[in-house]
Amino acid sequence: MHRLITVAITLLLSFLLSTKLAYAQAAPVSLLEQKREGAKVEQIPSSTLATLGDPLFKLVLKDHADVTNLAEIEKLIKGAAGREETFVVDETIVDTRPKIGTQPATRRAVLTFTGRNQGEQLDRNVMLSVFFNSENFPDVQAIEALGWDGQRGRYNYYKLDNQGTPGKLSWKFRDSSVQADLLQPAQRTGTCLQCHVNGAPVMKELALPWNNWHSISFAASYLKSNWKVGTNSPRIAQNLGGAERLETNFIAPAINEFNDKRINESIAQNNGSPVTNPNGSQQVTKGKRLLRPLFVTTEVNLISSNQQVGSLHPFGNTPTPGPFGDVKIPNTFFLNANLINGSGPQSVQGLSLGDSLKFSDIAVVKPEEYRQLLNRSGVQLGGKAGDANFAWFVPEPSHVDNSLVDQLLERGVVTPEFVAAVMAIDLETPVFSSKRQELLQFIPEQFNFQPLQSGTKPRHPDDLTQKVIAALEAAKPTSDSAPGQFLAILKNSNPLQVLRERVQAYSNSIDQKLNKSNQATRQAELKRLYDLAIARRKAVLDDPVLTALNETGNELFPVPNTGIASATTGQ
């Protein structure tokens, strides 16, 4: 009897122990944290978990961090009624070959979601970055992901890989957009904020013709017709979208919303609402940080003409050298036209100075002239002589910078006259202007502004302008220096007219050299402009922060192996 009792107790204990182990094994897998590539992978602190509220976290990572299969992740995100789109990008997008040597060709895809699932409205707030090849779109792979927390006004960045969990994929929280714009280059290394400089989504080739993307400008039809993945994966067969939709439906409005929250963070608040003074004004408390994008190139986008170069592009299989029509040099190569005039596709109102849009009609390069410029420059792409898919591929002022300034204008935080005065300084250098950057030191940390009702305009000079004028006068700059010119324009009764006259003089100068002088003058000016294009490409590659945008070594920008001397911008 004693032995039977002992056996029964032993069996009971064994059952309880095995049950406990089973429950332990079935416990939900928790989200991990890894702050940068190669860093220690740790359990995410509860204090950090409490700050996560984006749809990707709520629908997937909060309770289903063990789900690492892409198809299952997609189902958790979109539910039964959501919609998914696939956008494809690659520096070799024109290469139709399904195999490179013996290996299937690969492409990067951005997956977006719309619809409603479990109370979460999906609209620009969840994006996944994945890879596929010509034969299949794997469900088991590393994933980079972002989620927008509209309540907290921040992007959260996540990564699925096997770091810290060898042989097994696991989800890690990597970083958020909070104070991303304040980080130094060394602090960005190995983090998601190495590329997402301000913390917002990045689409380098944001505007038409969307160089390197499948789009209406270059339809990568082989993805569906020649590659097996086009028939065996609904992500390509059914969900493939053009970059024009990614720009206008997702990236540009997402950046606009992000900047709206950034502005709120720089205005004095009380319980989450702006403090309004008795006279109706509000106060900016982080002036230099808020206005930095007006003076400093914090990010760039990449723009080109809409003319493809045919066989001059080393990754394609077109037998005929282009360009196949006249190359119109983009307006934003000459000046920040998207802010000085505005940009409809990206919902930037700007200053509405239409003269800034004349340059592309003045600076027109004939196909034979372009081929000559290209050949003489010695530029290479992917180690081979040649150009980007679309001609005159260059950096331009970023939408993330222009969008923020435009919203400051709409709110009345800055006046059109103040923005015009800044744009007039070093007008011919739309990106990487050291002269405009020098002016940031005169911006006060605190200043008041009168919030605008829709359709109204702020009065010039406002509090900001008066404080900047005082700071400039105290510095006693010489009249020919950037601060001296800035002071003179701010004190002018009509800075917008000053900018308009400078834009007109600039376009007249370009027109005179290209179209109203002898052939030698035209060719010299074309060479100067093309050398400047190369110099600006190199400026991106050499920038300690923006160089991270070059993810493919020598396949992004056409530049000479030997480099090129800095080109002057003087007219």
C-alpha cells in the first residue's frame, strides 16, 4: 500500500512538472531589444514597452512576437479586409535578367497596408522592407519594419533577424524617431537612424521619374511577365504598385504628418495643448532646432530629367544609346524650386514664385551634347562607364526639410518674407550651402508668433524677424557677407520682391549663356553645370551622415573614379 501511494505521488508530481514545462514552453515569445547592429540582444524593458503604440506593435508584436513568417505577419496586420501593396526598387531595376550568373536576381520591396483591423486604421502607418528574387518571394527572411504612433507622434523601428538568437528569427525593437534629428554621426552608426536621419520614412527617389523604382516612368514589366515570381507570388502578380503611388499616397503625406508633430514639440505646451498668451500669440521654445531645416541640408532627395539614357546605362539591355530626347535639367538642380514656388504632388504650397520653374525650359541639353558631357566626364556606375537610368541624376532639397518649412509658413511660425530672405542667400546652391548654414547661429531659441487662420498671412516683420535683425546688427557683419546680405534683405520692406528679382536675374544669366551666346560659351556653361552635378553627387557620398543613403557601393551615383574638383557655383 505504501509503495502504491509513493508511486501515485511520483506520477502526480511528474504530471504537474510536465504540465508546468508545457505551459512554460507555450508562453508568448516577447519582443526583444537591440539598439544597433552587433549590439547585445536583450529583453525589452517594461518601461520601453509602455511607450510602444503603433499598429505594427498592437497587431503583431505585442502578443505575437513569435510570428516570424512573412505571410502570417501580413495576415495579422491587415486582417480580413485590409489591402496590401508592393513597391519595388533597385539600382539595377532595368536589368531584366532573371539570373546573375547562376544566382536568381534580387530586388527590394516595400510593403504598405491600408484598411481597418481590430480598431486600427491602417494608412501610411505600417511599412515593411523585404527582399525577393526572380524565382520566389520568401516568407522566411529578415524584415525591416516601421510603425507610426500617431498618439505619441513618433515612428518606431523594428527588425526581424537572427542576431542574438542563432538559427532562429526573432523580433527586436531597434529605435524610435524621438530626437533623431539631434544625433551625431557616431551615434547613428549601426542604427535605423543612420538612414532615417530625422526619424521619418525615406524614399530617396521621391519624385518623377522615380529613378530606380518600378513606376509609370519605367515599368519593370518583366517582374510579372518574365520572372517566375510574377506568377507564383500574389505580392507581385496582384499587389504590384508604381512608385508614383508610394510618393503621393504614403511617403509624402507620412512625412507631412510627422513634421506636424515635430512642430508641436517645439511650441510651449500645457497638458498637451499649445499655451496661448493673452494677445493670442504662442511661443516657440526650441527655435534653432525647429528652423534648422530652413538653413541646413539635413536630408536630400534624388531627382533627374525624365529622359532615359538607353545603352548609356550599364545595367540595362537597350541596344541604342540615349537620351532619346532633349534633357531638361531639373529646376531643383538650380534652386529650391519646391519651396520657392511649391510642389503639388507633395502638398507643399511654398512661396508661389513661379519664375523658379523656368529653369528646366531654359536649360535644355541636346542628346548629342549630353553624350559628349558624359563621355568626357569619365563617370562610372557599378564599375562600368555609364550613367543612371534617367539623365542628370542629382541630389535636391529634401521633402522632409521643405515640408517642415512649409508647415511653419502655414501656421504663421515664420513669415513668407523671412523664408524668402533665407532663400535669397546663396540662391544658386540649393543643397549643402555653408552660407545659409552660417545664418542659423542668429536664430533665437525663443520667439513668439501669431497662429494663422486659414487664408491669412502673418505681418512682416514679426517677432522672429525683429530678434534676428537685432542679433545680426549686434554682430556687425560686412555688407558683402552672408549675414550682412541677410540683414539687408530682412530690413527690406519686400523681401519676396528681392527674392523674385534674384531668381529672374539667375534665370536670365543661365539663358544668356546657354541660348543667347556663341557655341563656345554654351558648351563651357554646359560643362560647368555637369561638373557641378558630379560635385553634388560626391558631396552626398562624402557627407558623414548622408553617405548612408548609398547602400550599394558604386551603383547609386555616376561619378568618376578619380573624382572631380569642386565646381564653382558663380555665374
